[in-house]
Amino acid sequence: MAINITMPKWGLTMKEGKITKWFKQEGDPVKKGEELFEVETEKITNKVEAVASGILFQIVVTVGTTVPVGTIVAIIAEPGEQPKRIEGVQMGEVVGAAATLPSGLVPSKEPRAEKFVLATPAARRLVKELGIDLAKVPGTGPGKQVKEADVTKYHEEGPPPPKISPLAKEMAKQAGLDISTIAGTGEEGKITKEDVKRVLEMKTLEKEEAKPVRSIPLTGIRKAIANNMYDSLHNSAQLTVFTEVDVTEMVRFRDLVREEYKKDETVRVSYNDIVMMGTARALKHFPIMNSTLVGDEILLHDAVHMGIAVAIPEGLIVPVLRDADKKGLLEIARESRELARKAREGTLTVDEVTGGTFTITNVSMFEVDGFTPILRPPETGILGVGRVKEKPAIYNGEIAIRSMMFLSLTWDHRVVDGAPANAFLETVARYLQHPSLIVT
């Protein structure tokens, strides 16, 4: 029995995927568990294995096409089996929320049998000899039956002039368009004014593209980031607060740890590692901040799965450090460094980019003091970390040069109110001001 292969759904937020490669061609034998095709999502590029053995009967979705999860992308049939071919975009079994088709894609109807053309035996024999599509030959016999003479005329004179409405014909004439190059969408392929307008719009775009303007396509990860950030801001009640922290002791603590483990090449503790450890511990005291909003339910998570924003050439990706609340500083440093390496090399797995409960985004490598992070739905909070900067500050009643850092917390006001959110940020700040408190 033929099996429909659909676009998989990885994680709660995945809505669509782009097929970037097919490892098999139509007619190739396929074994269950073999790599069948490659999918690019907003987070990763991953390979999809065949769920059954057989013959790859049809590739429905070609390379470069983006479709919603649940869309039928291929058909695997048993040897010798001839199932009906699928036309257009057709939804199969959708895992999770119902998907909507992106603009430009029209759901297909039930597969149809090829239209029967009334023709004489001699006409059918001749079209086979000449390699002509019988459906394109106008018939002059009874009931528009195609006769041998019709095939001969079609072969010698070519196809008849395309059918075109008077208005469309005048529009094409004024624009200097060759109507033989226009695909008609009207009844029996008739060219309508909309068809002419479409061609004129395409020519306008081609002229614009010919101008000396550099264009960057909004595709792949960049497009996914754009869509997610836009949806995040418009579908949640986000609020951001800032605090400046004296992290002089954190700087000393980091330097002490680095000196202690300077011979260990597998670990190099950073400010961000200390921030992650402090934040993970603080989240255990404020479980509402370690929550996700799914539908009409707020899910409180026992474990802290910390998202770590990593900049890559294509944009931004957020690998997840699992069980961060149960790890020591050296474990956090080693594992976060490995996740960052995989992110830059494009080798992260699905499990390493899904399931986050809270995210940290750090810009301390730039000359930036503070910023407003945007939530990663369905998470409730995200912490922004600015640079460490030495400047005059009041310390023990006197002016002294101290290491200062801005923290910015964005949270979803639908889930948590200002008081607990501010108290959480205050706790994180206190941990960074006094790192020894993190282990208490």
C-alpha cells in the first residue's frame, strides 16, 4: 500500500519547513530508515528518514519549496504499485495545531484522471509518431473529435492563436506584448486582462531588479527570525526593566577560576557562564519565570532548560543547555562552549534547539551597555546582558572605580506581574554582585 510522506513537525513552534535536498529520485528503491530528504527550519537543517521501504513513486514538493507541517511531500509505493499522483499542495496528517498554507500555494483537489480526448484511431496513431500532445490539437469532427487532418494541420501550422478577451488583447497591444508568451488562466486557456496585468507587473519587477541596487532575499533562517520576532511582539504583552549591577566581585571570581584551571583546555569560564549559573539558581526561587504559555495554560517547569543566543552568519540561533540548574560552573562552561561551536558549524540536533524554558542573550562582546530583548514564545522571560565597564561608582560611601554591568529583563505580562518579575531580576543581580551566594 502506498504511503504519504509528510513535512515533519519538530517542536511546538515549527509551522513550516523548506526542502533543501532530496537524497533519492523518483523510481529509486527506498529502505526504511534511509535518509530521504533534507529540511531547513527556522532553527536548524535536519535530515528526514524514510518511514517505510518501497519505491519513491512521486516527489510532490521540489527542492527550494517551503510548505506547512503536515504537507504531503512524497509518496512511497510498493514495487509495481501505481497509486494516483498528487497535484499541487495537499495536506496529510498534521501533528499539532492546524497549519495554514503560505501565500501563493493553493491546496490541491482530489487527484483527477487525465481528460479523455475524442479522436479517430488514425489521429491517435499520428500524434504518437509526431510526438504531439493530443489534448492540444483542436478537433473539427463531430463533438470536436480530432481527425488525422487536424493533427497534420497542427503539425504544419503550429498551435492556433491563443484565445484572448478583447480588453486583454488591447492591453497587450498597447504594451507591445507577444500574446503567444502569455499563459491564459481563463476558460480553455483564454487570456484575460488579469493575465496581461500579471505579465506587466513581472516586467516592472525585472526592470527594478536590473537597476544597480543590491538585494538580499529574506529567506531561510533570516526570514524565520523576522517572522518569529514580529509574531512575538504582536502576540504577547512584553515589558522590559533594567538594572545596573556592580559586578566587581564577579570579575574577580571569573579571573580566579580561569587562573585555577588555566591548564585545562576544555574549559574557559566566561561572564556569561556565571550569569547562566546565577540565573538558573534564581529561577528555582521564581518558578513562574521558568514557565511557558501554551494555549490557555501556563506550564511551570521543574527543570531549567536555558536558551543561549548565538550569533551566526545567517542570523541568530538559540541552542538549549538542558538542566542548567543542576550543573556546576565548569559543566556549564564546557557544555555552553560546545553548543556554541555546533551552532556556528551548523551541526546542532533538533533536541539541542527545542524545549527551552528561559533564554539569555549577551552583547557584552560589543560596546553596548543595554538593550531590549524580545521574547522567544512560548517562554515567559528573557534576560539581556550588557558589557562590563569600569566607571566611578559609590562603594562603601566613597567614590571608587568599579566594574558595572546592565541587565535587562523582558517578560510576558500575561503570565507574570511586575512585582515578582522585578524581584527575580533583583535576585539575579544580587547573585552576580556576590557570586558566593549562588552556591548557598
